[in-house]
Amino acid sequence: MRPDDWKLPWLGGCRCGRVRLRVTEAPLCTFACHCTGCQRMTASAYSLTIMLPRTGLSVIEGETVIGGIHGPTRHHHCDHCKAWLFTYPEGADATTNLRASALDDHLWVVPFVEVLTREGYPWAKTGARYSYPDNPRDEPFEPILADFAATSPRPGS
């Protein structure tokens, strides 16, 4: 697969349309996080994330506010509709995690990795290629990212 298979740029935004986003760089990976924090923020069984290079996401209209837990990990939301749009994760300064539902075209997004399944609902299975009961901080992620780049679904596929 070639980088142009991603059909960039992508557009997205919040539920009310006051915040608009543009993605200009290919994703690094997709994740489902089953932690109780994500369950509470999404009111669902897990959050679905597209990990991007930080330089690949820009807010092109409106402004975001910090919501969720106000700690070192920064969750950006629309101030009006409160939609959770993206996160700057603590300790990962080169990346951002975009909520898949923020994309205008998000139906192609499939979780490639799922984390914190120990905290998840037993019935919520994603079929992700890689699955971890905890947050795999000590795992070598380069092979997983290479596998994602070579084999993951693309928009329009």
C-alpha cells in the first residue's frame, strides 16, 4: 500500500459543526481503549481512536476546550456541544488521538489494537489484530505500526 491510498486530506468536526478539523497525514494506527475512563467519556463500551502524527491534525474552524480529566493528558472538546474530538496523550508529544467519530467519513475505521481489555465489558469484543489486557507501555510498537501501515483498511475500501 502507498501513502496516497489514504485519500488525504480528511475533514471532520464536532456534532454541532462549530469545530471543524482537517487531517493531512496518514494515521499511525487505530485503537479501541476499554478503560473505564473512556467508557465514561463515550458512554459506550470503549473509545475508538485514530493515532496521528501531531502535525497531521489541525483545527480549521472554531476552538476547542479541555474537558474530561484536566491533567497532563488533554482531551479536546467542542465548547458548545461538548463532543470529544481529540486527545494529546501524556508522554506522547509527537502524536494525537483523534476520535474516529469526529471524521465526516469514519465507517472504514476498524480497531487494529485494543488496550485495557481487563477493564472492558466481557461482551465487547472488537476483533482487533492485537489485544492487550493492560496498557502495553513496554511492548515494541514499531512492528505493529508497520503491520498497520501495510494491511489496515483504507477510506473507501
